[in-house]
Amino acid sequence: MTVHRSVAALLSCLAMPLCLAMAAPPVVAAPALPGDIIADLAAQQRRLEAGDVEAVSARTQAQAERLAGGNAADRWARALYLQLAANAAVRAGRPAAAAELLRQARDSDVVDAERRDRWLREEAGLRLAAGDTARGVALLDDWLARHAGTPRDHWQMARALAALERWAAAARWVERALGTGDTLDETQRALAVAVYQRAGQGGRALALLGDGLDADSDAEAWRRAAGLAQRLGAHGQAAALWEAGWRLGALSGRDDRLTLVRLHLAGGTPARAAEHLAAALDEAAVADTLEHRRLLANAWERARHRERALEAWQDVAERSDDADDWLRLGQLALGWGRDELARQALGEAAARGVEEAKSWLSVLEPAADGHPEGRKEMGQELTQSNS
């Protein structure tokens, strides 16, 4: 994840009228400047505001070079020229150059601590805008060690740390930003979710995703939330999220409906899965295929809805004429006390070469082998295997 700030945004936090910069009350009084220097600085500020960026850039840097190594007043004037040159570089879309000019300005021994600290904060933002993320993070961390900062500062730190893949540290700054109680925009929410997820705090990521969903959320937002829940192993929550998106109309296609069925199966609500799939088949909203019919039979079976499960499995066996489907129907019927259906289904399986079916058929004739308890035990085994 990279951090970008527009030139306009950078100007809003960096550029200021020169009179304000010169009039800011220093901790130690700044050296007095000659009148011609003050007049030239003011003139360069006016030219910059008028859009004469390159000329101001050349003039201010030349003046800064000329004044280097002079007396205290010269060094103070040089710092102010460097700040103006940095403003010009920002307007020209050169944040890296602006950051370096500000670094030179704040390194001056005649700049007061308050102004140096402000320039450090501005340099941090410029370093981040230029893609010098590690350096920008170090500077911003230095500044935030002495200042509470705003939520915007906290989000900026979280973005920068995320770009460095320092997920645990990024999560701490996300937490701090969220602590203000401000309403999240979509960019902030996406960042917070990504950071929490990568930091191993999936529960927090999922809570943020869920909080951001409503009737206006698009289908992709619902899919992301349900997908995250699945990756966290919260299959029931994934099904609930998809169900909510379905009811609100955000998820509406055939594939979305089948996903809803499978999520309910995975989430431990097979009856809801069966109801959705049965309705979809009745409405011809999904293809009436053997695969979908088998899925329906499995759903009713897992929901332990005996009559519907047996009916669905019989439908599958008759459609497929597959020995394994007949065997499954016979096993279920036997376990649930439907002897006639069990005998029919197991007979069909046996006729198709399933030797196991013959063993199950023998359970229906307990008197023949003299073991009346056999049926009971095998019925219990079947019931347990179906649970």
C-alpha cells in the first residue's frame, strides 16, 4: 500500500503567507533582518502566489546559497528562503525536492524550536508523498512523540506503516484513529480492515466490515465481508452476511443464490440451505440438474428432515440410477425405520453389484440369522453416521 497526497493537499499544510512565518513567536528571538531582505522575501512570496513558480524557485535557492555561512541574520534569512523554495517545489509537484529544502531550513542553528518542529512535520508529509516511506515514518514518529496529532495524522501513520508491512504498529495507529469516534470513510475502513487482517486481528477486521454494510452497500462489499468471515472460519457469520445481502437485494444472481446455499451448509444451517435451493429449483432460478438435486438431498439429510430427505434422495436415485445413490437412500430409510423403502432401495443397489447392500438387506430379516439385536445396532450406526 503506498501513500499519496495531492499537491493541493500538501500546499494546504505547508505553504503560508511569509508574514505569518516571520511573525510566529519564536522561543528564542530571531535575528533582525535587513530591510532589503525582508522586501525581497515578501516579493518572492507574492510572485509565488501569482504562479511564477520556477522563477521563485531559482531566485530563492540562489539567495539561500549566497547567504550560507554568513552571520546569524544571514543564516535566518537563508532558512526563510529555503522555506519559500520548498513551497515552490511543492507547487511544481516535486515533493522530494521540497522535503530536502525543508530539511536544510530546519537544520539552521538560528531557527527556533517551535518552527523547526513545524517544518519537521511538513517534511514528514513530503517524504511520504515522495515515496520515501521509511524516512517519512521516522520523521512523523518523532513529531507524534511530542504531539497528540489529529485523526488525519494517525491515519497517515497507519497508511505509511502498512506500506512498510509493519502490521502490528499500523494496527496500533488504526486503533488510535478509531478511538476518536469519527465516522469512517470507505478508504479508511478498507485500510483498517486490511491492517487488522494482516496483523492477525481478524475479529476486529470482520466487525469493521459488518458495521460498514447497509442497504446502500454494493454486492462486492457484501462478498468481501462474507469472504473474510469464511477465511476466519466464521462460517455461520459468513452465511448470515450473505443472507442479509440477499434479502437487501445486493446479491441476487444465480451464482449468488448457490453460494448462499453452500454457505448455509458450511455454517451449520442446512435447513435454510435446503429451503433456498428448493425454492430456486421450483422457480427455475437455477438449473434443475442432478448435481443440484443431490445438493438438495444432502441439505435435507443434514437438516434431519426425514421425509424431505428421503423424498429428495429417491428423486436423485431414480434420476441417476446410480448404485451409490440407491445405497444411500436405503441406508437412510433403514436407519429411520422406513423398511419398505429401505428394502426397495437396497435391492436396487444390490442388483447393481453393491455387495454392501446385501449386508444391509440382511438387517431387514433379523429372524433369519437369529440375531434380533442386529437391526437395532445397525440402525443406531446409521443414525449416528447421518447426524
